Amino acid sequence: QISLQESGPTLVRPTQTLTLTCSFSGFSLTGGGVAVAWIRQPPGRALEWLALVYGDDTKFFRPPLKSRLTIGKDTSKNQVVLTLADMDFADTATYYCALSGDPYFTSWGQGALVTVSS
Amino acid sequence: YVLTQTPSVSVAPGETARITCGGNDIGDKRVHWYQQKPGQAPVLVVYDDRYRPSGIPGRFSGSNSGNAAALTISGVEAGDEADYYCQVWDTGRDRVVFGGGTKLAVL
């Protein structure tokens, strides 16, 4: 049974760095064929892909946000961590992590709402 | 790379809904579709243009050719009311692209 769960702060201040953790079970993030991705959705708006990391540590980032994003995996803990620096009000969104195939997203976490407010 | 979806589609129960996703030479890419109901995470309903994950009813089907891909839902049910998103991998820029979403209303 595959499951993913996002965790992190629900409220961040402008200019702070957001750190989100995706804890997963039911699969192993090793090798080049499996990846975990982060996708966000601002309230009432469309899905927006942010980043993904493969088991061989290959990483891809959303181009306009690349300078603000980092993604890393801890295989021993079955976790993937996303950081987004210099948070802005426009970064308010529900953040999802998802298991990625080729790449499409076969299993999703329930999502974590992050609000940017001063 | 931009994926264009009609913002909304309305159908009566039992009819067929066709949700399109436009993109330049999208037929050369593999298109994936997600269903998202209010307050829930998206669910993959079609991958690689036309394949259904386990558990997705046969009423959901996909096609892709030229500059448009489509998700077709036959015999629409009230429970199909949701937002639907198409998605591709933009090989040229190594990034995932989502369409803007289509809200399916079942009248």
C-alpha cells in the first residue's frame, strides 16, 4: 500500500524559507525509474509543478522558481524535503507531494495548506 | 510549452463528456489526465494518452493526435463532477506542464 504524507508549517512570514517534508511508504526511492515530486495549488487555481527528484538523485525544477527551490531525499528515512526560499504572498497554496512514474503522478499525499502572511 | 483547456464543460447524466487539451504538436507527447474533486488531492485517471490505472472505470478514455488530446467520459455520472487537468513532460525544457484545468459540471 503506497502512501505519502506532507508535513510542515501552516503559516510562514514573507521572506522566510519554507521547508516541507514528504514521508512515504510502500515504495523505495532508489534507482532512476522512480521519483517523488512536489506540486502546489494556489486557492481556486490550477496545479503547478515545482520539482522532482529521482532515486538516482537526478533533479528537475520549475524554471522560474529554480533559484528559490531545493529538493533532497533521505532514502534511509523514506523522506523527500522541499525548501522554497524568500516566500511571498503568491506562494500561498496547498502543497502536494506525489509518487512519479514517467513522469506522471500515480499517488498523491493529501496536501498541506501553507499560508504566507505577515 | 503551454497546455490549453476549456474552463468548463457541462453535460447531463448519461451523456458523454469530452474534455480537450490543446498544445503545439501535443500528439508527439504522452498526455496524462487527473481528476480532482473539491477538497481532495488529484487522482490519475488516464496515463500515456489512453491507459487507465487500476480502479478507474472503463467509462474514462483518452486520445491524442496532432495539436489536441482529449479525455472522454461516457455515461457521465454525478460523481464525475470535478476538475480535470491534463499534463505532459516538456522534453525540451525538462519540466512538467499542467493545463489550466476544466471544470466538469453534471447538470
